[in-house]
Amino acid sequence: MRMFRSAPTRSRHVLTGLMALVSVMSLAACGSGTTATTSSDGKTNVNLAEAVHNLGYIDLYVAQHQGFFAQQGINLQLSAAGGDNQAFAAILGGSAQFALGDATMAELSREKHEDGVVLGELVSRAQFFAVSKNISTPFSSPAQFKGHTFVTSPPPNTNYNVLSSSAKQAGLDPAKDIKITTVAPGTEVGPVLAGQADVAVAQEPMVDTAVVQGGAHVLYSWSDAIGEFTNTGLQSRSSFVKANPTVAQKMVNALHMGALYTYAHPDAAKTIARQEFPTLPANVVDAAIQRLIDNHIPSSTLSVQQDGWNKLMQLGKQLGNCACNVAFSEIVDNSFAQKAAADMHVG
């Protein structure tokens, strides 16, 4: 799942595991990972742990391929950690200075008396879409979900939650007015393509695999319905950022330039995505990147929007993942993103 996953899946079991992991790692992490080292070419060595290697992080891969990190004097070492909690544990343990993943991790670290901080967002909207093989007319409202069979991951995964929440907001009873069947994450479109269900709630590249190769149709976009949502955050430890503010600024600068370039040059972004995901069909990658851009899912600016952060915290509280009560100003530091927006430009 690490190669094809587009958005970190929030699970109570995963996050409960992280809370225990934070307690263990914090003992080893005190004072670790706060020193930036310099390579032989004079660049600053930075280790970045991404939760998983996925299409949703296209701004990062564009920044890499276009040389924006090198331009900022950073020698970037990127590794896929295998999940949100593993990525955040890397910065707690000192093996990475920055992490990309569900920004709830930083919130949880604060609740466990650690010093996680969010410096920006890389994915700024929910990435779920309703996909169907036998229905072609888009849903204009969740009220039209009534009477259909949907496929999602089991609760409390996010696609189950957005489906049930939107149904309730439309006055439907998810247990009576629609039928929800659950499958393993990443396999939601299978029953729909096989004619066993009406609609799948899925994410890229599964969405456009179904559309391009299976003749399916996209009926509804939760990115449009929910709007701003801090899906993926650039996270670090405040102790590292305070000790190395120039490094933090350079990291945010490079990612901001990647975001600008993605939207200014979508065809180049598609080429880069095909290189990063060579096992996916090129036409699926191209369609997926275009859909992500059209739905404003990759961030166009690194600044964390308070409305999007509030929705992330509401979701975390609803799922029972966190108390989600740390003040925005205490956990989000937008100063680096604001400076990048003022200073960084791409052709």
C-alpha cells in the first residue's frame, strides 16, 4: 500500500499505537536530532521522512526534480517511513529532522508533552471521491446517496467517516438509508467494477485506475464538499526549529517553490509523477495528477489555514484520536511559510 496510497488513513488503532510510541521514543529523543550537519559540498544535510510515497505529495517530488532543495543549499535525504506514526517517530528519535504526514501527530505529541510543531501543509484538501461503474450522473448532494450500496474501508478509516458524516448532514441515516460494505483499504473500487456495489469511496490512484482502465465515473468530490482541510503537514520538533531556523526556512522555501511549479507547469508535474511511480500506467498517473490539481488537493501555498486545521481537529476528536485542544498558535508556526510566499518565485 505504501507505493499507491494518496492520503494517510486515520485509524484509532494506529493513533493509539502512536501515543504509546511517543512515550517510549521521547525518552530516547531528548536532545537528539537538534544539530544540522553539513556535507562535503557545503550543503546542509536534511533527512525528511514521508509517511508513504504517494501521488498526493507531488509538490515534494517536483521540488526534488526541479532542484529547489539544492538551490536552497539543502542535501535532501528522503525516505518513506511506512505510515504517519513511523514518520513522526523518526523526528522524535532523531533519525529525521522533518516529517510529512497526518498533522494530528504533532497534536498528539503536544498532548504527550513532546514538542511537535507544524510548519506548513503539503496536502490541503480531503482526497476522497465517489466512483461508480453503473451510475454516470454526478451526485449534486449527499441526499442522492439514498438507496445506493457504498464500499469503503472499515470504520474508523477516513473514507467511511466522510461518507457517514456527509449522509447524516443531508438528513440520511447511514444505517438505514444507504448500505455500506467495507473492504481492505485500497481495494474499494474492486466490488464496484465487479458489479457487486454501486459506489466506492476511494482516493488516487485507485480513482483514475477505475476511470481510465475500468470505464468508471466520478460522481462526487469530498475535496469540494469539505473545502480546506489540513490533510498532510510538514512537521518537526520545535527544539530543532529554534536551533536551526535557517534550515527550516530553506525547507519551506523549497516546498513552496515546488507547490508553485506544480500549478504553473502541470504537464511537467505529470512527467515527474510518472518517474516517481513507474509501476503505474502513465495515463493513470496523468489523469490522477490532473484530478488532484483540478480539485486543489496539493497545496498551492505552505501556510496552514486555520479553517482547514479546525476541520482536522474536529475529525480527530470525532474519531477519538486526540483531545485536539492545543491552540492553533501554539502548534502551527506559519512564519516560515509566510516568508516563503513573500520571497520565493518560480518561472
